[in-house]
Amino acid sequence: MVKAYLRYEPALSFGVIVSVDSNIAYDSSGKHLLAPALEKVGVWNVRQGVCTKTLTPSLPPRGSPLFVTCIAPSPSSSLIASGYGDGSIRIWDYDKGTCDTTLNGHKGATTALRYNKLGSLLASGSKDNDIILWDVVGEAGLFRLRGHRDQVTDLVFLDSGKKLVSASKDKFLRVWDLDAQQCMQIISGHHSEIWSIDTDPEERYLVTGSADLVLRFYTVKQNLIEGTPLSKLNGNEIMENGDSSGHNKWEILKYFGEIHRQVEHRVATVRFSKSGDLLACQVAGKIVELFRVLDEAESKRKAKKRIHRKREKKLDRGKVDSTENGIANRADGEEESKNPVVTVTDVFKLLQTVRASKKISSMSFCPISPKSSLATLALSLNNNLLEIYSIEGDSTTRSLSIDLQGHRSDVRSVTLSSDNTLLMATSHNTIKIWNPSTGSCLRTIDSSGFILCGSFLPGFGNKYAVVGTKEGSLEIIDVWSGTCLDVVKAHDGYIHSIVTIPGVSGFITGSDDHDVKFWEATRKSDKEAKGLTVSHMKTLNMHDGVPAVVVSPDGKYIAVALLDSTVKVHFMDSLKVFLSLYGHKMPVLCMDISSDGDLLVTGSADKNLKIWGLDFGDCHKSIFAHADSVMAVQFVRNTHYLFSVGKDRLVKYWDADKFELLLTLRGHHAEIWCLSISNHGDFLVTGSHDRSIHRWDRTEEPFFIEEEKEKSLEEMFESEDNPFESKYTAMEELPEEGAIAAVGKKSQETLTATDLIIDALDCAEAELKRIADYEEEKRRGKVAEFRPNILMLGLYPSDYVLRAISNVNTNDLEQTLLSLPFSDTLKLMSYLKDWASNPDKVELICRIATVLLQTHYNQLVTTPSARPVLTVLRDILYTRVKECKDTIGFNLAAMEHLKQLMALKSDALFQDAKTKLLEIRSKFVKGLEERNDPQKEKRRKKKQKKSSDGHART
């Protein structure tokens, strides 16, 4: 009988507040801050400082896990767009916490996302150098813009979404006309990669940030000359520092000037505030430079003062040689002062510099400006920290810091309590106590050293724990009160391992100073002094450093790993050598002994697992387990199943009796340092360099080894990064200047959808044949009961095919239809006539017909059997589309009429109805307050009386 195992699956991930691979962003209301957390997006309530929702995508079955690379909130709704490392884009509704759609089009990681002002269009840039424009409402890609020679770093819409400006690492800015779908202008002048661009809300200025020591500013041409077709544009005009030869009416951006920055690091992000009066420049360091943006009147006033000072300096230096020259200079100065030339330094003025405690990853302005300060700025730091700053005139104060829900550095050790209710995780100089079932942080304890290992002390009801540091100290922790009770100098080197002794309230430590020390923990005898004392019992001297120590569950043996790649097994009572285990080529980093004491497993830096028998010390099996060093290994209690983790970011599940790999669990984004399994084996916890802690739960779903092997091979061959396919694929040519391309991307989903459509067509064809045979028999008088096909769910053949088509993702429809063979294309087109009677499907039918006609035009023209179908479609589609167009036009006219009626009734513009209502309410509240105050009421009546007397006299 084939043995079945129970599957482990990812259940919970916690400990990450914000990751460094993506930007942070406020939502449109300004109440929530959207922060990337590896593959998830956290929605933080800024006022309360808590994460209200977590947006988690479904993980891919194979390959590296997803991670968020960029976030863009919609300016007009509760939608947000998040880009991922595999090139996909997901549109989320953060109010509901659901993913509305997934857009696939990029072949590289998505690096830039930007909505237009209405929130109807989304532009995305990627590492594949392409820009894609997406229809958010239709959930489909419109077109792909090609022309950049390197990664697209930032995007911004201009002219009410009709123009798009893109920045790239190729040192060029490109201006695209979205109506004509072509590049209008190319701007050079930067000496290094352009990392960020932005424009103020009024679209007067565009700023670019690069590795240069200056910020470059461009003025945006507001009123474009309309009525001239873009076909008259002769090539792309390239500007050097904005100096173009002659006046060019297609020149959207004109060079305005540059401002020298205070910091030498490259620019990471430049952003204007929502009101447009502040500009923030974040560099790849700890500093954000804030500039004040002056309005037109202030900038002209400043320009006049500058010109006046300049003229006074000339007069003081005695440069006026004669009276005539003086009169001429005075006349020129008066004319210049009346119409001063405003420069970039007259508009942008350095306000202050914000310095954070650690390196800044990204920043975001709050769209709602507070009354007490100029703006609110959120910063994400590279040590897993969010900070909110309030910007005032001359100073900046930190109003909030979100840091409790995560470690500042990588998690070096995780330990579960004896009843599995508490989890202790240690990082650089912090100990955190977590609830493993919910992922909430219960205690945070600061340490004086760099912690490498830790353990709960047995026999004290999970009240005390001990941790070991790089300095060789042991710190005794009171878990319940969250305090450090005592610090004991235990070793002269790193303490790599702490293990408890079964049945005794003691523990053993192993260190780089070649010593293995035995300790006993006892309560303090003094009744007034509450706490724990640790005393040294004995020492086992080794000839080399000790990276790992383990004690058998029965307390009979102690195994010590040494830096000379050997393992020594000693008797616990006499400390005499029992076994010496040789075989690893590099030092053993982790070990464990099974519950029955029969097996010892060792994991080494040579990437191998070795399974030893403790009876004779023979090596049962050596397994090449991981692609990098094995960092932790542990048996499941009362079994011979074991888990191992390594620097290759994988968690692996093994059967030590059959020497078989059972499962491979993916989820971490960096090296996994530590592992801990519950007493019953129902879950395990892992800690990683990505600062996250993952919990993996055992499910009731059984699986078999052979099935898992077959599934793994199928996933490897079907994956997009298949080495056998990519080896012989042709290299892509560089795109033409400003080229346009289709949006879709061939993927496993599109191929699966194509297969489903072909199956539906075949099934419908067979059903139509059955129906025809039934009708023929019915005419002959052979009446028999017709039983519909169960596989078609009781649907008519055309409806069944329509159902298969409708189930295809809108964004993947084009690529799905491109994969259909021509014979199936003819079958599909024969159904379009029946579907056209459904008004809800007219848009879908038109898309299908357009794609099929463009793809198979030559074959359709030369195929006689296709002519009747094309003739019928020509007559039907035009009529249906015109009907839909008329209906939409009628509805739009009715809505416009209702808008005008509401505007007339409220004496306000339709879009300002809300503000008008708030004004009326505030006046009403003010009136109530005045009536409640009798003195104010008397004054008001006196004023009214005086005014009425004055009117009577007149």
C-alpha cells in the first residue's frame, strides 16, 4: 500500500511593516497609508497606528514568490494598483479587501504606476523598457509604447490625461501623445539615470531627479495648438538642456532651470504636495529636502528684488562710466523691473531638510493638509519602520512612528513555548514575544548585545527565557513583565547554541571559545527579591569552535558539532566520547535527534543533510538538500519526519526512513535562518533575513510522493522560465523609435483558456449534431426522448461556447484568441450571429470579431465557406453597435439634463454641492451657538436696531 502524508500549507505571515522594494502611498482620503509588505499590501490607519486590512495575492504554485514593486492609489475611488516582480498588476478595492482584476502584459518587474486625474486610465512602466496604458474600467490594455532603451523609472500624465511623460534609466525624458499613440518629444541633458519625475497639480512645472547634483525643472506648455494633425510632425525633436532650434509648436516641455541639491546621493523620489506649495526631494540616504513653491505674485516680487539688488551692486562697483550710460541703464532697469524674468530660484526656495534615523526607502505626502501645519509627510525606512512627520514653517516634528509590529533587522532565532502559545523571536538587539496563532506582538524587550540564539527555560511555566549574544553574554528575560533580569558573562566568543536539558531546569551553551557549558536555573532564595539566578555547573572543553549543540530527548547523549566539520557524541553523565561522526566537507551548522533517539540528522554549509544512526554511528544517507547552506533542521515530535531550511529561501519536508523529499514550501524572500516546530507537529514557524515570520499549518489533505514528483515536473516544464525552451528562443530586436505594440502577454493562463474554448467548440459541435439527428428522427416519426448533454450544464450549444468565452479574463482575451487555430476560428465566428441578439454582449462580440478579422484576414478572404458568415456579420454588427451607441448617447444626455436641474435647484455647481451643504450646516451651527449665548444675542439685536434706525432716518 502506498503511504500517504498530510500536506503543510502557508497559514500566516507577520513581522513586516514595510518592505524596501516598493514605494508607500496615501489613499485619496488621506486616512490610510498603503505600505508594501513583501507580497502583501498593508492598509494602515494613520490616526490609530494599526493595520486595518492586508491585501494578499494568491501565490504562484512554482517559482520565486511575488513581491510588491510599486503602488499607485486612484485619485477618485477606493481602488489601488500594485505592481509585482513578475510584471503583473493587481487592482484592489481596499475598502472591501478584494482583488478586482489582474493585468498581465509586462515581461519584467513593474517599476512605475500612475493614474490619470479621473482614475479611468492607468499607465505602467517596467524593466522590459515598455509602457502600457490600461483601461481601468474595461479591465484591458489599450496599447504598448516602446522607445526607451532601459528600465522605465517614473510616469506622469499631462493635459488632462492626453499626454504622458516617461523617465528612464537611458537618461531621456519622452513625451507621448496618447490620442495619436506616438512620441512627440524627446528631452536629453541628464548625465545619469533619471529616477523620478513629477508635476505640480496645476501642471505648470515638471521636475526631474537623477544622480546629478541638480534638480532640473521644465515648464509645461498649457494651450496646445489644436486642429493640426500629428502626421505633420517631422520626426522627434531632441532638446539639449531645453534649447531647441526655433519655435516648435509640439514642444510640450521647455527647459526652465536647475537647482543645486545639498546632498551628494542620487535622487530617489521627487513629489509635489497635493496643494502644490511644497516640493520634496528624497535622496538615497537619510535626508529629504523640502522646497517652498511660490505663487506667481511672490515669484515676480522676488525676481524684482533680485534685479534691484543686482542693479545696486553694479552702481556700488562704479560701473556707470557716464551720465548717458547711467540714464540708459536706469531706463533698462525700470523696464526690466516692470516685466521681470522669473527664474527657477525665484519660484522654488529651500525650506528645510528632514533627517531620518535610518536610510529612507520612500515617501508620500498626505493629500489632506492639516490646519496646524503646512503638510504631513510619511517616510518608510529600510529598517522596517514607518514614520509620519508634520511639516511646519521652520521645523519638522515626528508625530507618529509605527514600529511595534516588526523587527528592525533579520530574525536570527525563533522558539516556541512548551504549550505553543508564545513565540520568542530575536533580532539584532531586540526580543519580541508573539502570539503565533494571530501574529500579534505581545512584548518587546531591548537587549544590550547582538542576539544569536534563545530558548524558553523549562520548569517555570514559560515565564523565563534566556538568550545568547555575540559578546558571549547570557541574558535572563522575564517574559511576563517584558524585562531583562540579569546579564551573565558566560563565554569569551559568540554563543551559537542554547539547548534545554530534558527533565531538568537547566540548559547548555556552545560557543566559539571551544567550550560547552552546563548551567542550572533556580529561583532566588530571598523572598523579597523576585527573579531567577543562573549558576555554572560544569564545562566540556573541545578542540575547536562549537556552532551547534543538541541533547537527546532521553537525556542520555549530547552531540557537539565542531568547526572542523566533525560531530562528537558524548555521554551526558560522564562526558566521555561515545561516537565521532565524519563525512561533511564543511562545518555542521545545525543538528537534531529524533524523539526515540535512533536517528541524528546534521545540516551543513556543504548544502547536504546526513542522517546517522545513533546506535553505531553509521551514516544511513547523505542527501543534497538545498542550493545553499542548511541553516536549521528539526524532527517532528514522535516521528521520523523532519524539516530543513536554508539560504536558498526554501522550507523542505523529508521522510528520514525512506530518504525522500515530501514537500517544498516557498514563501520567504530572503535567507531563512531559523525554524521551530510545535509539540504536536501541527504547525511550524520560520524566521528569515527578510524580517518576516511565517507559520505553516498541517492540513487534513493527504498527498502521495509519486503524485508530488509528477506535479513538480509538470510545473517545471510549463513554467515561463523553462530552461529547455528559453535556450533556443530568438533574441528580441530593439523596438523602433516610438513604436506601438499589442498589450497582451502569452502565459499559462491564456493557453489554458484557449484549450477550454476549443473543448467547448468541440462539445457544442457534437451536441448540434445530436440535435440535428434528433430532429431528423422526429420528422420520420421515431419519437424518442432527447436527453441533453450533462457536461454542457443544460445550456444550448451557442450559450455554452459563450460561457467559455466570457470566463476568459478581459485582459487575456486577445492572446487567447490568437492561439486558436483557423478551423476553430471559423466555428467561433459562426456563433457570433446568435450572440449579437444579446445587448449585454455586443462589446465582447465586436472585440472577438475585430481580433479574428485582423489576425486571419488573408485566410478569411480566400476561404469560400467564410463568406456567408462575414456577410451576415457585416449587416448585424453595424446595426447592433449603432443601437448601443444611441442608447449610451441618450443616457448621457439624460444625465446631463439631471445635472443641470440639480444645479439650478441648489444654486451651486453640481460638483460643488457637497461643499455648499457643508457651508449651510456650519452657518446653522454658528447661529445656534449665538442664540445660546445671551450677551452675543443682545449685541446682535443692538446692531440690527441701529441699522434699522439709520435706514429710517435716510
